[in-house]
Amino acid sequence: MNEPKCFATLDDVLVMGQLPESIRAPAEREGFSGAQTLFCLAADLDKDGAAAETWLVVSQSKAAAFSGEGKLASGPFEVKEIEKVRTFQSVGSTFLQFLIKGLYIDVIRYSNARREYFARARVQLERLTKGEPLDREALTVRSNLVCPDCGLPLPSKGSACVRCSGGSGVFMRSLALMRPYRMFILVLLGLMIARVGLGLLPPYLTSTLVDRVLAPKGAAALASVEERQGLLIKIMGFLVGAAAIQMVLNIFIGRVSSNIGTRITRELRQTLQRKFLGLGVEYYDRHSVGSLMSRVLYDVDYFQSFVQQVAEGFLLNLMMVLGIGIALFYMNAYLACLVLLPIPFVCVGTIFFWKRIYPRYYRHWDSYSKMGQLLSGLLSGIRLVKVFGMEHREEGRFHKCAEHMQKARRGLEYNTAWFHPTMGFIFGLGGLIVWWAGGKLVLKAESDATHISLGTLMAFLGYIGMFYGPVSALSMFSNWFSGFITAGQRVFEVLDAGLSIPEDPEAKRIGQVKGDIEFRGVTFGYDPYTPIIKNVNLRIRAGQFIGIVGKSGSGKSTLVNLICRFYDVQQGQVLIDGLDVRDLNQQELHQQVALVLQEPFLFRATIAENIAYGRPEAGPLELVDAARAANAHEFVSRLPAGYDTRLGERGAGLSGGERQRLTIARALIRDPRILILDEATSSVDTESEQEIQKALATLGRGRTTIVIAHRLSTLKSADYIYVIDDGRIAEEGTHEALLAKQGIYYKLVKIQTELTRLEE
């Protein structure tokens, strides 16, 4: 039996409305028929985790799993008996499980390469258990998370596949970056042609020097010593002049290529930064900060070296090879053919080297990226490392990462170490062959038609040195090219990343909003196949003070993310003033909403600059008013530099409560129509919390205020409270009404009251 492909396309794994030939007979024996079958989905593992083809077969009334060898693997299961369908993650693979009579049963196992397909199947199986029809489109729609050609998971939505695109796409796109500098490139080409022409002059003059000055023979020889000395001075003058002009040309070539390269890298960094700002929060949930920083800081530098390599390296060496090759054939075609003998071996060696070195660059850059991630996390959480005394553990983790990077780099260097000497040996053999053959031609009688002069041989040998040098450099070009392709793919991966929150070109400009918010049948999950918010309907009227409570993980913060449109809903609508947020201009929407998160974040800047971040034009009195409202003015005034105090990384130097009060002041200074506090008072003391509540009672007038609170005492004055449980609104009402119900809210209040009493 053929083992399943590691990565398979949708056409390889999904069969709709019929049975695959390999399992048709056993499936029919179990009561499945092609006409009644809804879909069949292929897994790539058996239940023991070994590579094997296994099929999930689903009809309207039952489901089962069959091995590719035609045996029943599990089931059949009656759909009406299935209480719940879930996916259970294990190491490197996942089980699809059915809950039947209170017991979860393993149905089929698959690798993470097919997670996307089985996640869709799970949703459809749940629909069938509820009596809902199969959503055929949800199963068959092409995913933008996997390559449609090879099935390899993509780095991000809509990005190019590393396997299918190869290096040609990166190279051509990099050339396209040079289009705005066409005039500079034409000047560069002219300078290089002049440089190559001057480079061909010294060996020719060497031939004249030997044959007519140092060892004159025949009719062409000069008779007197004075004439020979005069010609010697002229030739030396020409050589010095040619060398001086070459030096000037090299300076200009270097300056022009540097000018083009630095401009391209500057524009590319700006484009990347602009792309980062345009990407949605979802992208940053899946990529580490250290990895993204390495692309901007280090990978982009390869594009500057790309210009230099193309101009001063590849293109210049290619011109030299062509020019010297023409000169060699002009001087002696027989010796020129001998010079070319090593070239086929060099080409074969270069191709072999490219195939060996190219995959190793991915390992090197992967280890490089992981080290950046490790360092970024370590330095960001250095206080946590020290408070738990984990210095030795982090040192061990870094040593392992450094060792992995060393092995990856060593693999590169080892391959380079044998390639360079081998090429040098082959070129050396070519030079010796010309010495042997050319020496024989010099020793022949002058009357022989194949005889050449000593000067001609010396010039030929000079050209050989100039010829093999560029050829060797061109063969080494594959080494640099491998690194450039890897870096280029990482950069273009970001540039090609699809916007998870696309902006409608005809988005409505809303101006000043009233603050009316409504959720209509909203269903959403960060993993679209695992909903967190489930069919939520709620209405928040403009100017209301609303509280949202619930257990951790119930979906409270997710509601906030949807209001701010950090994510788009999978079903339903989120409306502001009766308009769907997907139809609104995102920048205007975010100007109307101020959000204070549970974990305060402050920039490395002054306190005044941090408070005024959302409104840089705010005056000193407005800064003070916002700080007073957030109960921050008193502690800021006690600082030696007051509002001009420069904060450390993430607000280092302030307590957690002080940092949180500054973030609240930063939100209030914008005078937003919608103010959201996501457990913002959880890190402040009780006294400060009471002061902030008083400020909110005043500042909340005329604006919609949504408070997700850990301390339920914060919500006593709320106009309305929603209790979220398992992604649904379990209870709603005022503080007093919810207490009277003695439901979830009553239990939460009772628990917190008891904890407060014990603390006191």
C-alpha cells in the first residue's frame, strides 16, 4: 500500500458524494452506499500513530473509519447516538472523537498537516447530530492557509508557498525593486563596461613588453637600447594610468551601487513597517516579535548586498568572463579551448553544491529566528526569570538554541569548506594544462604556423588568471544566492500576508458616533472551527454604563475585540449606531473607541508623552485633568521630574497600579464616545479603584462605557450587566436584579464577598 503524502491538497483527501475505490467493498458491507454517502475524508495515520491511509466515511445516518487496506477501523456509529464531536490534540497528531453515552471514543487519527480538513469535518458532523443539513461549501471551499498545489501549510493567509515558488519568484521581484533606478543602473552599466575594457589592457601590454622590450626577437624587435627604454617608459605609463582610471571607476561603481542598495533597503524597511501596522491582531497572535524584528533588521540587508552582488559581483564578473574569453580566442583558439576544459566540471559542481546548500540555509535562518524569539522573551520577562530564580534554566535553554544554531551554521561551512578548495584545484589544473601546451608552442620553431611568442604566452597566462577569478566568483555566487533567496522569502512572506481585517474601499466615514452598540447573532472563534462566542445577541444603548462578567475563558474579552474590530465575526453582525463595523472606516472607528487593557503597556518615553499618545496635541492642563480623573496626578506630582519623568521599558520604575492608572488617563484624554475597560482596575488597590469609579461616574456621562470587571464591586452602579458563560449570555439585568435571581452572578458575588471577608 502506498503511504499517504505528508502534505496533500483538498482534492487528494476529500471525496464528495461517493466512496473511494480502495474502501468501496468494506464500506458497502457496513451499509454505506455511494448514493447515500455525504463525504469521505482521508487521514494519514492509523490509531497507533503509524503512517497509513485511513478514510472517514460519513452518511446522513452514520459514520465510520476504514483503513486503506479495506478493513473497518472504527464504527460504524449512528449519528443520532453521537452526543458531541471533538478533536483531541496529542503529540504531533490529533484524534477525532465522538461522545457516545458519556464516553469519548477515538474514531480516526491524523497528523497536524490535515488539521484544517478535519476541523471542517468536525463542524459538519456537529451539524448532522443537530439535524441540520450538510454545508457542502464549508467543506469544499479552498483554504488560504494551505498551498492549493502541494498542500504545504502557508506561513500566513494568502502568502506564497516556499516549496512551489522556489527562488525565481524572489529573484524577479527583487529585480523589480530596481525599476525606479533605471538611470542609475544605465550609468552603472557604462562604468562597468569601461572597467572591463581597462582590465583587458594590462596583459596585452605585457605581451608587447616581453616581445619588444625585454626579449626582442624577429623583425618586430627594436634595434637600440634607447628605443626599448623609451617604449618601457610608455608601457609603464599606460599601465599606471589604466590602474588609476580603474581605481576611479571602482570608486564610482561602489558609490552608485551603494546609493541604489541603501535606497532600496530604506524603502523596503518602510514598506515592512507600514505592512506591520496594517496587519490585524490575528497575525501577531501567530508570529513572534523576535522573528518579525529579524526580518526588518537583518533579512532586508540582503537586498543591499543583492544590488552590490549583481553590480560589482555577478554582472561585473560575467562581463569580465565574456571580454576575456573573446580576447583568448582572438590570441589563440587552441589554447582558449584548453582554458575552457574545467568549465563543465565547475558547472556540475556548482549545481550539486546549490542543491546541498540551499536546504541548509533554511535550517540556519530558522535557528537564527528562534534565537531571536528566545532572547526577546527572555529580556521582556527578565523580572519573572529573576523572581523565580530561573537563570540557570534560561541559560540551559539558550545553550541548546546556540548549539542548534552552531550545528546549522557548521553544516553550511562544512559544505563550503570542500567546495572552495575543489574549485581551486580544478582551476589550477586548467592553468597547468595551458602552461604545458603553451610552453610546447613557444619552444617550436618560429617558422612553425602554431608557434607563439613568449610574450603571447605571458599575456595568455595573465588573461587566464583574470578569467578563472571571475569564473570562480560566479561559482561561489550560488552560496550567497542561497542566503539571499531564504531572506527574500521571509521578507516577501510578510509583504504577501493577507490583511486579516480588510478595509472596504468604500468604507463609510461616520464622524462622531453616539455609541449605540448591538450584537446580532454573533458567532466567532479565533480558530474558526472552535467558536468562543456562540450566537450572542445584546444591545448597549448610547450613554449606558454596562458591565460584563463571567468566568475566565468565557469570552468576555473576545466581545471587546469584536467591537474594536480586531477580528471579524464568522456569523452575525456587530453594529455601531446601526452600521456594521465591517462597513466603517477602521481609522475613524478606532478614534471613537478607547480601550484600557488588563495588562498596562507604557512606552519608553516621558509620562506626559505616554498620556498624550492617543492625542499628541493635548495641552498640559488637559494632561493633568486626565491624570486627575484616573487618580494618577497625585503620585506623578511626587516624582522629581513630574510629568517629564522618563519611564523605563514597559513603564519600569512604577508599580502595577500606577502604570494602570496612566493607561486609563491615556484613554480618557481622547474623550472617546465608547470607553472600554477590560479588567483595567484589577491591578489597582481598593482605594484607587474607588477613586476611579467616582471619576468614571462623572466622565461616563454622555459616552458608552463598557467595563469587564474582575472585582464585581466595580459594577454596582452599572446600568445593566451581562453574564457570559461558555460563549453565551447566561444572565442579564441590573446588579440588584441579578442578585435576586441567585444564579451565576449571585454565586460570583458571594464567592468574592467571602474572599474579601477572609482577607480582612
